[in-house]
Amino acid sequence: MASRQVSLSVNGVPIQIEGFVPEFIDRVVTGMLTGLKGAGEMHSINLSIKGEVVDINVNSAQVPVNPFVSKIFKNTTIGMVSSLKGVNQVDSLEISITK
């Protein structure tokens, strides 16, 4: 996988990620998106979770999600980032992945 830029903010606060973490986040989020119908090449991904609302944009296009997909994205993503240093409670988060 080509090197991609990954940024994360939790509750509006940027979280420093390094080592294997950026690639891990990239692979998990990209993997979940690949499982959705019609997923193609992904140049940019923006994932936002605020409360129960999951907003996903791929290549600047909104990805429609049903309640089941929203719940999987929310639970997986919050579980992944909640273990990171500097993250306590996750009320909202934003992940940006770009080439």
C-alpha cells in the first residue's frame, strides 16, 4: 500500500499518531469501505462520527450508509482509537486519509 497521510482528531483535539498506527487506521477504515457495494479506488477518505451520526466521504463524494453500517463503523473506529495515548472518552472523531 502506498504511503498515505492519516490525521485523527478526537473531541475536536488533534491526536498525534505515529509508528504503525497511521497505517493500521488506514487499513482498517479502507478495509471497511472496500466491503461496501460500489467501492472503487480511494484517493481521499473523510470519516466523521458525532454521537450516533456517521458521515463518510470518499473522493469528495458522500457514501450512503444504513443504520447497520453506521453502527459497525462507529463501534470499530471508536474501539480502535480509544486505546491510543491521549484519548479518554470519545464523543466525536474525525479521520482524514489522503494520498
